Amino acid sequence: MIEFEVHLPVKNLDVSLEFYKKLGLELAWRDEDTAFFGIEKGKSWLGLWFFH
């Protein structure tokens, strides 16, 4: 059960993905405009949203 989720707007999804990967977060899902990292598996998520 997801207990916490936060979404952040980003200008460049690819650059943002690399930044959060370097912090040790695991990419859980991605499409063209969004990506989600699991912070604590099954409990919390970080969502990145590319805004044109």
C-alpha cells in the first residue's frame, strides 16, 4: 500500500532521471513524460513530470 507520494515538475526528464539515480533511487516506471522512483519499496514514490 502506497503511504506517501510526491510529484515534481521537471524541465528535462532525462537529466532529472540521472540526478535521482545518482542519489541511489531505483527507477520503477517511465514513459515519455513521466517517471516514478520507489523511495521505500511499496510505500513511497517520487514522481517526475515533464512539462512542455
